[in-house]
Amino acid sequence: MTSFSRRRVLGAGAGVAVGATMGSAGWAAPGKSSKGATEERRSLDELYADALREGGELIVYAGGDTPDQQQFTQQAFLSAFPAMKLTIVVDYSKYHDVRVDNQIATKTLVPDVVQLQTVQDFVRWKEAGVLRPYKPAGFSALYPAFRDPDGAWTGISLIGFSYLYDAALSNAPASPRDLVDPRWKGAIASAYPHDDDAVLYLYRLYVQAYGWEWVAKLAAQQVRFARGSHSPGAAVASKEKAIGIGGAGSLTAAPTAPVRWAVADGHPFMAWAQRAAILAGARHVAAAKLYLNWQISRAVQENTFNGWSVRTDVRPPAGLRPIWRYPNANLSGFPRFMADRAEVERWKQTFALYFGEVQGAPTPGSLGLHPGR
């Protein structure tokens, strides 16, 4: 178990060959998509040829924490499709979404594909008619909650947030409840819950499980807060802190990994499928279709960094269950939470009272209105 920056978390699993065989019996197999619509049946090679005829370019706006966080995805995609030109612009999802809104309003749209943590945006964008419905190959094999029934958006990767700790600890916390133990005073790093909605939801789950008294005790722990969900894992990996809160990680990491990412039975963590969609105004539609098909292909989904796949026909590694079989992952709760923006704001401002206002520049940098143009 280890922590990861979202360099790998938010991207594809690996740049592996496509065309893997179907899974073993007992797992769902793709066929027809919901509502009887037929999903994409062209091969990746055929889609690649279409993308090259279109010009071979693609621009993706991706949610994340650092400018190079999608480098792994970019290299994997270009390894599979070397004649393509792929630009991936990383920024906080809460900036990308309003950036896209403004670009649409001013008729200056830059990206072809958006893949963001702000799951509620895909619902309103669908209602506004600014998404291009499309069902890539394997769409019907996705877990139902990870796909829009009309193909407006597609879940492409599975991400989980929890707490993590230095693997060298002999007395590591057994659950999030233990993070308020006085022995961890000054030893904890966390992403600001009132800066990142997924971290906010994780903290909300902690409040619901342990109460506001737990939050008050945590506020007295001299937690070092920082922007970006990569920051807790980075602090623990560098030995600056012993514990991190609000970061991604894997339960399948090597025993020698320096950081343990923890999920305690009977205690909450949170997970979601990162959603991706083709914008109705996309200039590179064929390339966008290639990208979505590649992202949810079995070959990519069988090599995710954390072992979890958005597909029901990809068997997780030994000792790991599909994410939807973890009730404490709160899969359905996160989209509901994100949809109630007034509730989100109340939680943000409440945590600001406990932990102070968000400090620091955005970790991807300040990208302005039209990055990638």
C-alpha cells in the first residue's frame, strides 16, 4: 500500500498493447449499451486511422494538482499512437469547469475532451447540450454508476482518497479515528478540505462517523495544510510528516513501498470514477473518440495503478475487491454531495473556521482563460 500523486492516479493504467481477451466466466461481458443503443464497434486501429485523417491532434483538459501529473498518460497514449499530437492541460477541476463555461460563452473553446473530478458539471453540461453523446467500445461493461445512460459522459478511471502513513511506523494509526491521538501532534499533513471537493467529502464522512469533537481535536494537532491532494503523500514520502490525510493511493503496492495508503474496515474512505466527455464544440472529434476508447480499453483498465477498474469484466488483483463491493467507499454519496452546491459551500466555510483560510498559490500554476491554445 502506498500513496501516489495524481500523475498516475488521474491517467490511464499503462501504455500497454490493446486487444486483450475477454475475462473469465462470471464477469460481465460488453454487448449492447443501455437503451438499446449500439456502442462503438470499430477497432482502435481504425479509430487511430480516423484521427490521423482528421489531423492527428487532441487537446484534453484534465483535473489534477501539478503541471506534469498527466505525463504518464500522455506517454502511454503516444506509445500506443505515436503519430498523434496530444496536449493535456492539468488544473484544478474547479477552475477547468468554469474555464470551459467561459470559453463556450465567448466561442473560444480550446479542449476536445474534459476529464474532471467535478462530477456535477457533467450533469448540467448534458442538460445544456454542450456534450457530444458517445459510447466507446466497452461502454456496456462499465459499472452502471460509471456511465451516463445516453453516453454524455464516461467514467475512465477509479480514484480513492483516504489517509496514509510512513511505512516505518511501528505504531501506525489503525483508523482515521486514531489521527487525533496526541502522539501525532505536529506529525500530520493534509490537503485543505475546503479547497478540494473530494477531500472535503472525505472530511465530511469523518465528521459523520466521529463527530465535530473529532474535528476540534484534529484542529489542535498542528496539522500542516497545503493545496493539492498530492501534498499529503509528498510530505510523508519525504519524511517531513508521518501521516497524511486526503490523498490517493493503492492497496496493492509492494510491501517495500515507503508509504502505506490505508482503508480500515468499518471506517469511511471515498472513491469515485473520474468522468470524461467529448465537448459538442470539439474540433478533433475522431481523436477524442480514440482517446475515450483507449482509456476504457481492457488493456488499459487491467493495468491501473491501484488495481481498481471502472469495468465490471476486469478482475482486480488477489486480495482486492471491485470498488463497488466496498460499502465504506461511499461511491454513490460523492455525486449526491457534489450536486448540492449550497451544502458544499456550508461545509467549506465550516472547515475554514476550524482550520483557517486556504493559503498558497494553486499548485498547477495560474493558467488563465485559454491554456493549451
